[in-house]
Amino acid sequence: MSDVEIKRGLEGVVFTESELSYINGQEGKLYYLGIPIEELAEKSTYEEVAFLLLYRRLPTKKELEEFDQKLKENRAVRVEKIASFANYPKDAHPMAALRTAISELGLFDPKEEDTSYENLLETGISLIAKFPTVVAALKRLREGRLPLEPRNDLSHAGNFYYMLNGKEPSKEQEKLLDVALILHADHGMNASTFTALVIHSTASDLYSSIVGAIGALKGPRHGGANEQVLKMIQGIGDASQVPEWFKEKLEKKERIMGMGHRVYKAYDPRARILKRYAEEVAKAHGRTREYEILVAIEKEAEKYLAPKGIYPNVDFYSGVVYSDLGIPVEFFTPVFAVARIAGWVGHILEYTEKDNRLIRPRAKYSGELDKPYIPIEQRG
Ligand code: ACO
């Protein structure tokens, strides 16, 4: 192994094939099953995109109706579980609460250990349906309110909004949340998806894979960045202060959250779509401060970071959109998880179909060999 090349962070390492999503990092393009993300954001729904990622094709009208019905039937979370969530500490991070809640759902699922393809699909659909219910329940419990039961007369996004805010969304709000969910549904072999696959490849259960994925998504270098973006700009009064703030950040060698990506060396197409919506809602509701600060940061980044291939990623403008939908900052990453569960399950199904080979890389050994064992009394 002496001359082996180490790929720090597994950069550029390809370990499997997938047809779920394709990222063209040089041109800033993203496709789900070959369909440009812009098309899906404009014309599709989260339900349809979830079907696309699980079955790797678009559904017929009848298939979509049946799938939608199945999601609705699976939305409810047993009242004992909700009661258990109520005991979680209110100051714990919502992603830690979500991680625990999903683990609890597994603990009480009698079919948890059934790793057949059929059960993975059934449980996967159930989790896609339940994630919004769990996240909304965690939010309301944290606010000291009773969680709301899901409403089956509303769409996936519409019902999620309703359970979060206690009122039905307008058509625009429903579309906005739906688009945000579509844009976050999958993204190649990202850290949380890879985590899910590593766990799945040991022939462990689906809940363990998803719990692991939630843990990976929580990190500020991955999904946790959306929360950090708004926290980062809290101290900036208005856009005019940005150039100086940015200079200081660069001098201190601090990272600009919501910027940069392992694969994109161009503008993230999801950020482009979210920026448009962020501008719309900020202007419509007279809450432009945060949006204008972000635009000013982007302007500075064009000068100093773009030459290094660092541009806004999906997390840069999503917070402005989420805030407008009544989602508190600490719940931004759980909302990301509500979307990404479809991608996690889709990749697990696809990997299972291939062969579910154990993922087990190696590290180059850099220590010594055949050292003597020194008895503890002689170690000083
Ligand atoms: N701000 C300033 N400089 C940056 C940033 C940033 N956001 N991102 C990368 N860089 C710089 C690094 O300092 C480094 O510079 P150097 O070569 O002079 O030392 C260079 O770019 C390469 O950085 P790496 O960390 O090696 O790149 P990597 O591919 O590992 O990082 C990552 C990708 C983790 C996303 C990084 O860009 C980052 O930390 N961004 C901020 C957090 C963020 O927004 N994460 C969300 C990503 S999208 C998602 O997961 C949903």
C-alpha cells in the first residue's frame, strides 16, 4: 500500500452507478432521472418526484393517484409516539430530536428487521409520508402547542404547511414549499446519502440507515448550512455593511456559509431557483433586509470566491424562503430532511437492486509494526 494515492474526503471516488440524479458541476446543472431540475420545479409536485426517485420513472396518472393515496394513508403517527416526543428536551437541536424520533419509530415497528425489497419500499413510503408529521409535531411541541393531525384533503406540501403553522397555506405558499421540497429531494452521492448506503450495505435495517443519514445531514458543512446562513448574517445591520464584513471574514479565513460545493464549481441551479423565489417573497412581504444582505454577500463572493469555483449553493437562499413560510431557523435542516428522505430511500432501493455489496474502504496504515508491548509499570 506504500504508493497508494489517498483521496482526502473521498473526492472524485466513484463506488457505484446510479441513475437517480446527475450533477454537472462545471455547468451548474442538475437532473433527476435525466429530467432537468428546472422542469421538475416548475411542472411537477413533490409526490411525483418521490415516485420518480423510488421507481426511477414518472408515474402514470393512475399510479400517481394511488401513490398519493398511499402517502396520505401513512401520514399519521401513533399518539403514543407523539406523547414520547413531548418528553424530549425543548432546547435540544430539532435535528437531534428528529434523529431520535425516527429511531423510536423503528424501535416500535415489528417489521424493522425485515430487509426485503418489498418491505424497504413499504417502509420507505411510510417514512416519506411521516417525516412531515414528525417534524411539524416536534416544532409545535417545542412551542408548547399540541401537534395537529395530518389532513388528507391537502397535498404533501399543503398538509406539511398546515401542520407546521395551524392554518392552510395560500396557493403561492403551497407551491413555494412544494418547490423547496422538490429541489432538496435528491443530490447524487452526497454525505448523508452515502452514510445511508454505508449502513444499508451492512444489511442493517432501513431505520438505522435513515437515522445515520439524519446525523450526517445535521452537520453545518452539509444540510446544517441553511440554518448557519441566517445565523451568520444576524449581526449585519444592512447590505451596506457587507463589503467590510466580507473582508473581515476573508482575513480571518472563515467560510461563508451557503457557499461552495464539492461537486459544483459553478452556480448551483437550485440556488438560482430559490433566489428568484426569495426575491419574490421578500418584496411581496416587505421583508427585504435578509434578502438584500445575501445578494450583497453574493456580489462580494463573485469577486473573491468565484475565481476559486465557490458560488452560492442550495442553502444560501433557502432560509429566506423558509422564514417566509413561518419555519423557524432551527427547523430549516429538518425541513431539508423532509425532502431528502425520498432520495435516501431511492438510493437504498437502487443499491439493493444492484447487489447491496458491503461498502468497506481502507485507510493507508501510517504507524509502526512489531513494536514491543511495554508493561504499564515501565511506561513512566
Ligand atoms: N467560504 C470560503 N472559502 C471556502 C468555502 C466557503 N464557503 N468553501 C470552500 N472554501 C475554500 C476553502 O477554504 C479552501 O480554500 P484553500 O484551498 O485556499 O484552503 C477551498 O475553498 C477548498 O475547500 P475544501 O473544504 O477543501 O472543499 P470541499 O469540497 O471539501 O468543501 C464544502 C465543500 C464543505 C461544502 C465547503 O464549500 C464549505 O464548507 N461550504 C460552507 C458550508 C456549506 O454551505 N455547506 C453546504 C453544502 S451544500 C449541501 O450539502 C446541502
